[in-house]
Amino acid sequence: MEVLEVMEKVRVIPIAVVESPGEACVLADAMQEAGIPILEITFRTSEAPEAIRHLRRSRPGMMVGAGTVLTPAQAEQALQAGARFIVSPGFDEELAAWCRSAGILLIPGVATPSEIMAALRRGLHTLKFFPAEAIGGVNALKALAPVFPHVRFIPTGGIHPGNLVDYLQLPNVIACGGTWLADRRLIREGRREDLTRLAREARALAEQAKGSTASSS
């Protein structure tokens, strides 16, 4: 199954800061147990490439991507480590060109119509809407929908169980990125059961959003 198909199926993407491959495994195992076979490891620590590499070897059923990628050099590191997709906080022409030439999916962050248009010129139609809550959240995405009918968004930033359904009910939202699913304290303490519980609750909310969308259509 391709990356975007998995995202569209599970509707929630855990976004993690990890400090060791062991921490990455704790989170990955919890997510897989809850039925979320996808994970974004952010390039906010020096251990990110090794964590991705370790997961690709030891957890082949987990689709692992690299987040907070700022440069082509980081994207190359991520690709060599085995990342299946790249996520950046903003849109950068050089990074977009590199990912296209390397044949790896880039999901760039956008916050304005101008940035969306720049991404579309690069042939990118699935975009990270970031920082979602700070730039208008659900209302902003509703306003963008008729202007950019072929763009699908992954809102990230300020998403939590209390507003997840509101986002997932929007037709132009493919999935939501969430750091709450990768709670640093729970990961550090190896509390896999608690992480699994959070993931299962998120999956249940995603199912609720699906039902609400179907009943209102």
C-alpha cells in the first residue's frame, strides 16, 4: 500500500521526537498494536536517521517517514536511512526539486494561498497545513476548499482529541498529524500500554468522524 493510501486509511499520523532507536521501537510497537502502521520521526534530534534506519530493519510493517526536514541534505539522510516520505514545516523550492528527482514523496507545510500555489506548481497536491490551529484551523480549511478543490491537507499543530473529529470531517482533510500520540514522557518511560490506549482512542475518533461525514452527506 502506498504512503497516501495508508494515511487516508488510518487518518491519524503520530509525529515523534525520539532520542534513541529503542524509544522509536516503543512507540512503533504501540502504534502497530492499535492499528496505526505509520509514523513520522522528526529531524529534531541527531538520532532521527538511526531511529528510522532501525525501524525499517526491525519493524518492516511500519511505514516510517521523516519530519521537520529543512534541507536537501537532511532529505538525503532520511532517504538513505529508509524513510518512505518526507515532511517539511514549510515549502522550499530546492527541497521540492530534490525530492522530485530522488523519487520520494514530499509533503510540505503551507500556511497561505501563495504557498499552496507554489506547491501546486511543483505538482504537489497533498500538503501539510501548519501550524493548523494558529492559522485559522477548521475555518481556514473550509475557506480554502472551494479555491483549491484538488488539494488535500494534513493539518498539524494544535491537533488533539478534542478537535480531531472537527478536522477529519472536512472533505479536504486526508489525515491529521498529532504529537499527542507520541507523548515524550510516555515514550521515555517505556509506557507502551498508555501509548497504545492513546492510539486506539484516536482511531475511534477517526471512525466517529467517518460516520458523521457519511450521515451528513
